Amino acid sequence: MAFPRVSIITSTYNRANYFLPRCIESVQKQRNVNYEHIIVDDCSTDNTKEVVKEYAKKDSRIKYFRTDKNFGSDPGPKNLGIKKAIAKHILHLDDDVILRRGALQSLYKLARDGYDVVYGDMWIDTIGKPGIAHDFDLQFLSLRNYIDTSAALIKKSALEYIGGWDETLPKFVDWNLFVRLAKAGFTFKRLPKYTFDYTIHENAKSQRIKSEMYFHPVLGQLFKPTFDPVACKIRLGKHKPPKVAIFTIHYDREDYSKETYKQMKETAGYDFDWFSVNNGKEMGKWVKSASKFFIDYHQNKGISKASNDILDVILSCQEYDIIIKIDNDVEFITYNWLKDLVDLWERNHLIYASPYVEGLLDNPGGAQRIGRAFIGDTLVEITRHIGGIFALASAKGYEDLEFKDSHLHGMQDLEASNHFIKKGYMPCYIPKHIIKHRDTTIGQQNKYKDYFERRKTEKITETQAFSPKSTS
């Protein structure tokens, strides 16, 4: 057997007489994609084992596994199937569906364009109508599931990252899985084509477990999920705590840098590594000793140049989950700000966030708000722009961000905000935590007149920029 490109996983219980054989034979009709078909038997009491073994004698692509106990629901057997799978892509095909001819080839072809999850449409043969179908939209997915398990081809690495299926939920486990994959930042693409046929029957789990409903003012009657789509954590089981990198660009004002770092350590409530760039002429050895990595230009090469170079260093480490840009003149008013922000990130990797920024005369709190929402019990205020004083995002989101070197100061925060919005991130302020500029902006202007005058006149051009990684 050629090495499989797709692992098709079918969990089953007492369906040997009709549904399971029909499902297996629909898979055998697929062409032009090497696959393995993993059948996970949830301790059936009928002749499931014998039926599958008979198919496997004639087709080496079929593999039979039996659970040690009866789970009574799909998530456990499906998680076992993921562990047994050897292909890079997985299709969870229910035992009561028929995979249409050419469906596997079409899904796999689309997946090769680089998407993490590709999904097709469903036809309900019992009623002669299509199932719910919709192009990918994360907000709509939080209200209603429009992706069916049997229609979705998913990268195995994505399933492993989120910890697989949630075995604690009584229902809507597929909805929960797709929400968690989406909030993790994995990419989705719909294939507008029927990929399988589903038969409604009395033993279907969806028919056996009653679902609560609620009324939505726009969408009408909707199913009430058995989990919180917004607040549920993305990753299940044991995993390493997210690793945080904070970078700061220093431009003289050594006293501010010292106080900012000291307060970060005292108030964060969560471990981090500090990366620093010296863009000025005056900076003591303490910055280098306190930093995980230190770039010393000895002159102002601009925020863009400094940001690009230190981001290259952080990303090349390939060990950080979260990157935060923090100015060297920040005063932290509240405690455990990083601990709480990491917890929010664990629930939605697609946040581009900052604490509330106090003391700004022209835009109190940071920037104009366009909405409010809750992630669990935490209020977030949605905006279109996160200021440059503090900005948190997934490291993955920074991978293709490069600031323009043609300006020195003032546009980088707009560049970053636009970049993350285009990638589907939600810029938001967290009112629970508060930061501010030391001495306020007016106080700084009075204290460091020379600094602010130089900032008005010093410029940088593309030709003056250093080549990447010219570090000390």
C-alpha cells in the first residue's frame, strides 16, 4: 500500500448490518488519493469486528481498532483514531453517511493550497434537501455550526495542537472542534460542492439527545450550544504554558527604561523573556544584562528598523507563542496583567490587545471603540487601532509583518493594526488592566525637551537602514 495522504477515521457502534458497509464501500470508490480507512469500534455488541475484518482481508487500506471500553459517544473513539492515523490530513467520516465519488480528491486538492481545514457541503437524502452551508465566518460560527464533521478535511497537526475532540461534552462536539480550530487561527476554506449524503434515522445521536433552543433577534431560533463558543479554551489536556516574548525599543531616557522593566517584573504575574534594542546614544549595561537578547545601534535607526530586526530574532527562536511590544516609558497600574492576557489568548489566539491606556489627552483609553464584548467574564472593548505603547498578538501573526523603513515614528501602530485586521485578528482594549505613560505626555515633554526636539527632526531613509541581524 502506498503511503496515505489522508487518514479517514470512522467511529462506529452496532452498525454492521447496513450503515457501516455502505460507508466503507463509498470510501473504496474514491480515486486518485492514497488513503487509509481507520475503523474504530466502540465495543460493539454485534458482528462489527467480523464485518470489518472481512473487508480488510481484501483491502489493506482498511484498519480495525477496538476501544478498551464503550465511550458511548464519538469523541473518545475519534481521538483514538487520530493517534493511530499516519497521514498528514484527517477526514472524520461518520458511519451513517455515503462519501460521494470524487469527494476525497476534491477536498485534498483544495487542502494542498495550504488551508488547515477544508470542508464541503452535505446532502440529506432522507428529505431531499441540502444541509446548512456557509462560507467561513468566525462570528457566524460562534452562533451556528455550518460545518459537518464528515465534510471536513483537517490537518492532523491542527487537531493535535488543540488536543483533539472534547470528550466531556454531551453534544455539539463537532461545533466545539471547529470553533476551537478557528480561534486558534487555523485557516478554513469551503468547497461549494456536495461531498457526502446523510441519512436521518432514529438511532442517530443528533436525534437521541434533545437540544435546547433560544431566539436570536436576527437569525431566529437557534440551537443553544453545550459550551461557550467565545470563552471556551482552545487547547485541551496537558500542554506547555504559552511562552511570551516582550520587546522594547530604547531611545535614551535610561531612568524610564529601568522603571518600566522593574514594574513589568513586579506586576506581570507571568514569566516572560525581554528583548531590547538600543536606538539611542545613552544606555547602561544593565539593559543588556536584563535582556534575553540585545541589539545596540548607538544611534537612532528608527522604530521600524528596530522592530523588524528584533522581531526577526524572536521569530527565529521558534519557541514563543505570544509577542508583546511595550514602550520604555510605561507605568503599570494593575497587577497580573500578563497572566490575565495570556488567559484571554488561551481562549482566542486572534486577539490584538492592550490594557486601557490612561492619561492620553486626545484619545482617552487608547483609541475610539466600535463595540464591546465579553470573553468569559472579561470585558473587551473593540477598536480599529491599537496604539504603540502596548500591543499583544500571537507570534504567528507577526511572521509576515514588516514595518516600512521610510519613516521614523508615528505610523508603525497603524501599520500593525491594519496588518492584524486583514489577518482576521480583533483589536481590543482590556479595561480590567490599566497602563499609562510615565509623567504623562506633557510631563515628558517638559522633562526631556531635547529628546522631543530630536524626534521631530531626525529622519531615516531606506538607504540608511542596516542589513537584518547586524546585532551585537
